[in-house]
Amino acid sequence: MTQTRRGLLAAAAGLASAPILSARAQSSWPDRPVRFIVPFPAGSSPDLTGRVVTAHLATALGQPVVVENRAGAGGNIGTDAVAKANDGHTIGLSINGPLSTAPALFANLPYDPVRDLKAVSLLVRGPQFLVVNNDLPVTDLAGFVAHAKANPGKLAFGSVGPGSGGHLGMIDLMAKAGGLEMLHVPYRGFPDATLDLIAGRIQAMVVTTAAVMGQVRAGSIRALAVTSKDRFRLTPDVPTLAEQGIANAESYGWQIMVAPANTPPDRIARLAAEAQKGLREPAGRQRLEAAGFEVMATGPEEAAAFLAEETDRWGGMIRRLGIRMDA
């Protein structure tokens, strides 16, 4: 009888302490520096977003949050690094290409965005510009289309890789403008592509406004159109594609915080909440908005739903056009 009572008391004590131990285990994360992978080079627009977010996370989590730039393959290399991380202290951000279009483009993609990653927060989005080198003898979309048609295969456009928003945006534009023929030149990141555009080694790009806002304002390159529904607030003199006769071409570049699929739900929720706080702090928000971003700062459910919609849209376009990158 005594042994039974002692056993019951011990079991009850164990059950009572379990939630406390669990709470302590949860609150102890992270217990070492966190790695935050940005799949583009330092100085790129994803790098800007990543550094705004990580500055807040480091304070909120009580550990250093170290940005690691893993550029290459249009963001696929860095995104794959997040997907395969198993140390419990790696997160990152990714963009359109690696998350919503790569599965349709590549038969042998080394990761599956749905299976291997969890969306944490849709951080920012921004419309895209059609920008051209200043020496190109065009001042509007009609002039650009006419010049490209008069010089089939002689103009080159840049992007941050096959399947990126800029790559597909230009393909969509070329198709809707009457089947333009242009050479695609992929880059490791926005800065290198922009430098070559200024130098005239490529003639055009469809690129997120945040990546080239400084160059457009400085007059180093010329913006012919913007892909948003309405004119962009920072460049009210740049007309939309729809205003210039290209319908149903609205598109945005966006960035989502992601974590490995085995990340616990409570940790996902905590990261999302802190990312939202960081993006809403005045200093960081102003930096992002001045660069051309719209701060979204969603929760995990909204981010996952948005990603599914974008994957259906762009994946469907890729399949309709029969585009493959490793066939």
C-alpha cells in the first residue's frame, strides 16, 4: 500500500513538472548563434531585408543572428542549404524563383519547397521595373518592342537566374508583346546584373524595384514600365505595363522567411512574431520602403497560402509554355 501511494505521488509529481520542463526547453532556444541564410550576395535587395530582420531577431532571441550569403543558381543554392539544415539553428529567406517556380523548371531540384521547408512570414514584396540601358534608343515600351523586333536575337536581358521573377517576367512580356527574341543572361545576384546593364553588356531587365531604385533615381538606367496594378508611389512618372497595352502582366517580387521542415511549430510562431515586430519598427520599415518594398509581415498561415497561390500561377505558366531548365 505504501509503495503504491509513493508510486502514485511520484507519477503525479512527474506529470505536474512536465509542462514546466517543456516550457523551459522551449524558452532555452536558441542556445547558440543562429545562422540566417540569404541566397544572394551582400548588397542585394534580399540581403537588405535579411539584415533588417536579423537586427531585431538578435535582440529578441538573445543570441547573435549571423547572415550568411550563399549565392548562386538564382537562389536555389542558398534555399537548398536552409532545406537541408539539421542543426536546429538555421533559418533564412528566399524569393520567387527557388520557392514558386523552380519545382516546375527543374526535374532534379535537390529540395522540395513543400516537403522540405516551412513558410514563416511573407516579409516584403515589390513591383518590378522593365529597365533598359541608357544607350538603347527607346523611351517607352512601344519603342522597346519595336527595337527588339527590328533586332531579333541581338538584345540581351539579365536576371538573377532561370525561373526567377525577372526571368519569367521578361519571358511573359516578350510573349505578350508579340514574340520578341532576346538572349537570357543569368547572374548570381542583382548587383552584378545591374552593373552590366549600366555598362551596356546587357540591354534590359525585368527586376524588382528595390534592386534598382537608386540607379533609376540617379538616371544610370531608364525605367520604361512597372508591373504593378497602379503606378508605383516612388516613381509616379513610370507608366504601368497595362497603360502601355500589355494586359494581365501584373507581378511582384517577394521575399519569404523560411525554416527547415522539421522546425517545431512553436518556434515557427515565435520567429514569425519577431519578424513582424522587426519589420514594423520605424527605422527598418523606412529603409525597406525607401528601397521600394511594401512591408507585408504576415504570419505563417498567410505566407503559406500566398506561396501556394504564386506556385500555382507561375508553375502553370511554365508548364503552358513548356519551359524546362534541365530537360
